[in-house]
Amino acid sequence: MEKTPKMQATNVHVYYGDNHAINKVSLDVFAEDVTALIGPSGCGKSTFLRCLNRMNDSIASARVEGKITLDQQDIYDPKIDVVQLRARVGMVFQKPNPFPKSIYDNIAYGPRIHGLARNGEEMDEMVITSLQKAGLWEEVKDRLEAPGTALSGGQQQRLCIARAIAVNPEVILMDEPCSALDPIATAKIEELIEDLRGRFAIVIVTHNMQQAARVSQKTAFFHLGEVIEYGDTADIFTNPEKEKTKDYITGRYG
Amino acid sequence: MSKNTAVHAPTVWGSEAMQNRISARYRKERRFRLLGLFAILLALSFLAILLFTLGAKSIGGFFQTKIELTIHFDRSLFPDLDGLNSDEASLALTRVDYAALIRQSLMDRFPDVRQRRDVRSLASLVSAGARQTLAGTVRQDPAVIGATQDIWFLASGDIDSFVKGKISRDVPESDRRVKDREVIWIDALDAAGKVKVGFNWGFFSSGDSREAELAGIWGAIVGSFLTLVVTLLFSFPIGLAAAVYLEEFAPQNKFTDLIEININNLAAVPSIVFGLLGLAVLLGFFNMPRSSPFVGGLTLGLMTLPTLIIAGRAAIKAVQPSIRDAAIGLGASPMQTVFHHVIPLAMPGILTGTIIGMARALGETAPLLMIGMVAFIVDVPESFSEAATVLPVQIFLWANSPERAFVDKTSAAIIVLLLFLILMNGLAVWLRNRFERQW
Ligand SMILES: Nc1ncnc2c1ncn2[C@@H]1O[C@H](COP(=O)(O)OP(=O)(O)OP(=O)(O)O)[C@@H](O)[C@H]1O
Ligand SMILES: [Mg+2]
């Protein structure tokens, strides 16, 4: 059965000035899957990820060519509202970056600017469910007024995930969300991704092969700005088609 | 690989050459530290000298000599107040010859002084303001008319300087502003316990005056305050808006580069140039009221603007990009990102820059001379459009006065100005700590 992709990149090129960072990448992201982007450092994973919600717009030298769609709609169409696009395609960054505000306000900020809650009760409800979904509720329920920056790194990252899902996006982009975390916090985030799968399309960049194998259904292997191989995670990790992919996932790369 | 290890002998960390290098490094470090210490001590000693000399001189400005006289409120000199309402009564009281009361009192104390000229110089022992003092006493309590009362009056400026020892009695009479006769009188009064030196509250409550003993800085303080209010209201919003726009919204191109260069240039332009600008544009073109805090504030605002913009931009630039990413990633518009996240985080830096700019404006003299704030103004200003003067200009004016008493006033005014500056800079530090401690 042919699934329709939630997001679809077709022949995407990205340039930073003269630096050709992404070269003719085509990739489909499906709503019910977790898609992992793997590849050596500097191969353009973050760059590609940032194209999917147009975060590259704020980098003056960056130029994007090609076509990226969300529900068949071109997101680089001048008529598209970028602000709304970023609400529909949320992002979690490599380094946890909570606002220097209370835990409550961190979560409530997104719903507030998009007018998602009609009153304080609905807002409370939204904050609580987001924290619950992100698996942080039990740890912070007694101190919602404490600053978000006072949490531990792993808690901060889950706070950022809670903040992203509070806006109710359709796609969540995660750029190495566990790179600054210890194995326990990492396990929690992986569990969380597993929980969130199905409700949001998830694209995750990771350097951890086991993590990619554990959490994703689709995997794309990037190398020097190109997608070398893209397919079901099971296939990529057990039976890669390309020699480069095999070298990389078995750690012989370099 | 193997080649390299062959060329490099293993490092002997304990060798003598290594020890020498280490001690040389320590010597260098010590020398540098001494040099730094010396620089700081030098700067501190200059500051100490300044504060010490100022402080020593200013004491004379904060204290004032007073003379006690026994005044008989001779009923024959006063109008009949019966049947007058209060307005008419106070009008009638202003016409009373209070100087005669003071003259009479002094003549009673020194019965041998009879010559007209001598009486006049006898009367000039006390300040010209003594008449106002008397008028005030009567206005407050008309019942004193007909009674006799001991009242303290300010001594005149020269007598004040003499009592404080600023005018030496060893100087030959011809070179002395206080003549031998006056010395005898004042000594006699002093012997009778009728002379004292007290804290000069009037210094903090009155405006400028030609008479040193009456001159105060309240007018200048109010003028400075009004001027700074205008400066702040003008330059803070404009400076902040410009900084935010340039940092967050303006495209990066030749034109914005040019603007940036110009702003940096303006920050270094001598302040008097802004005074000329104010003179030509605000007074000449817009016909705004001369010498007013409004014009002064705008002129200083123009002067402060570049500093504010530069400080604001630096503060905005220092906000972590990750916070911006977080907001944008949630779908906040550029405006929302700036106003909800960037500006609050940049606020401590912006406020510090603002207060330092304000402190500089508070101490500024030259541009205000250009727009006529150098006028001699007795009245304490009550609005933004009235003629006013400011603290540093007041200092400038007093410093140019020949009377000895004004020298002390100058130092005292400088001390007050320094106190305000310390207060403002302290406020800047406090605000910064407060805002930063929040998270
Ligand atoms: N803001 C930028 N300006 C200019 N060049 C950039 C910028 N960001 C990334 N690049 C360049 O684009 C290329 C891809 O970078 P990118 O950050 O996408 O790599 P990555 O795959 O995410 O690497 P890593 O795994 O180390 O995070 C690199 O050559 C990098 O130097
Ligand atoms: Mg990256």
C-alpha cells in the first residue's frame, strides 16, 4: 500500500554562500514513522532538518533550492505563513534551551502566542498534559513556578520537548536531542519518542547508531551533503545496499 | 609516526632549563601584577587628592555663619492691620522697612556708631537676605509686632568667609575685603556669643543668588532633574527602537554599515557640537524657549542617543542565539521573539548603558552653554519650559565668581554632583544585579 508522505523533499540543495552543504536531497517523511538522519559530522543533517521548518531563513548566507512540501503544500511558497509553518513543524534542539522563565511559562508560551487556550483552566490543562506526555510531570508538578533553567540537562531537554508538543504540531524535528544527556536521561527520551510516535511525525538526527536502530522506522544516511541511502531502518542496519553505509554503521568509517 | 618519535627526545620536565623557564614565567607574572597595582594606586591617589581637597573646601559651603540680633518690632514702623483681610495684610507687610529694624538693632548694640556711612557698613554684617527672614517671621506670626525677639540671621558672604578663617586677619587692611572696623564689630558679637557656624540648610532649599550666603543649589538640582527627565524620555525609546531595529530587523548591507559607522562617529563627537545643533535647530528653527530644561534635555538626549544605541545593540547581540531559536522554533513571529525574549534578556545591559549615558548627561556643561542655560536664574524652575540651570552649569557659574564664599559653594556643589553620579552608577550596578539574579 502506497502511503502519502507527511513531508516530502524533492531535489533540495542548500548553499551557505559558496559552500554547497546539501546536494540534491530527496526524502519522504511519513506521519506514523520516526525518521532517523544519520551520517558523519558536517554532512548536512542539521542543515537539512532546519530546512523542514525554515529555520534556515534566519541565517543570512543560507540559500535553499528545490521543493519541500508539508501535506502537498510547498513550504517555500512565498504565500505560506512561516510563523504558522513553524507551529505545525516544531523543533527540539541539540542543546536544551528553555526560556529563562518558569516551567509553566515555558510550556504555556507556545499556546499563548498561538491563542490555543481560551482561558486559564484550558491553559493549565494544556501545560499539564504536555508535561505528562513528555514524562516530566511527576518530577516538576510541585514546582511549576521554578525557573526552567534550574532543571537538570535531561529534564531541560524533556521540558523543551513538552514545550514543542504543547503547540500541537504535526511534525517534530529533533536535532541530536540526547547528545548532552547521560544514558538514563537518554533512555527516558527514547521512551518518550516511542510514546509520541503515531501522534506526531518525528524526524530525529542522531550520532548514536543504536539509538537510530531502536527508535526509528526509517533511516537516511547522509554523506557530504547527499543522501547515500534511505529506507526502512531494519534494512539499513541489517542489510545496507551501499558499501559506505555499511562502513559507517559498523564504525569503519573514516 | 615512528620517525617523529625518533626526532623528539622525551621531555625532561625536571631539567634545569625547564625550571628556569618556569621561574622566568613567575617573574614576568609578578612584574605584570606590580605594574597593574601601581597603575591602580596612582589612579586612586589622584582620586583621593581630588576628593580630599574638594571635601575640605566644601565643608565651608555646607556650613554658614549666623549672627543673632535682638530685634524690636517697633509698632510705629508697621501699618495698622486691623480691618484688613489676609491678602491686604500681607501686601501691607511687604512695604515695611525691615532694614530699619536691623539697623536699629545693630545701632543699639554698638551705640558709638552714628555716622551714616558707618551704619551702612555695620548693617552689611548681616546678609541682604535678613530682610526676607524678618518679613517671614512677621508673616508667620503678626503678634510679634510691638514685641522684642532674638533672631539668627545669615552673615554676609565676606563675614562668613572671615569667621571661617578663609579671610585672614593678618593681611594688611587695604588688601582685605573685611575691614578692621568690621573685625572689631564681629569680635565683639562673637564675644557676646552672638556668632555661630551652623549647617546651611538653605544651600539645599534655595536657588542661585548674587549673595554667596543666600545661594543654593536646589534650583540647579530641580533644573538637572527636569532636564534629565526630558533626556531620558527622548533618548531611551528612540535609542532602544533604533538598537532593536538595527540588530534584529535591518538588512545587512552597505547602507546599514554606513549608518553603523555614523552612529559610532556621533558617539565620539564633542558634546559642544550637539549644543550648536540644539542652538541652530531647536532654538533657531523650532523657536523653542531658550534656557529651558526641555531644550536642554533634547540637546543632551541627542548627545546620549548614540551611546544608548551602541550599548543597546551590544546588549541585544549578547543574548544567546539559542533563546531566539527556541522562540522562532515555536512559531513566534520576529516581533514576538524580540519583545518577549530578546529585550527582557538584554534589559540589564540596556539599562546599564542608559544610566551611564544619563550620568554623562548629568555632568555635561558645554552643550547647555550653547542653548543659554548659563543664565543667572534665581527662581527654582517649575516647568519644562521655564528658564533653568543645571548642576554642572551652576558649578561653572560659581567657579567664575570672585567672592571667596563662592569658592566653597563651588566645592560643595561639586560634592553634591558627585554624590548624584555615585547614586546613579550605583543604581546601574544594582539594576544589573537584580535583573541578572532573577534566573
Ligand atoms: N550557519 C552556517 N553558516 C555557514 N556554513 C554552515 C552553517 N551551518 C552549517 N554550515 C556548513 O554546512 C555543512 C553542514 O553542516 P551541518 O551543521 O548541517 O552538519 P551536521 O551534519 O549537522 O554535523 P554535526 O553532526 O556535526 O552536527 C558544514 O560544512 C558546515 O560547515
Ligand atoms: Mg548538526
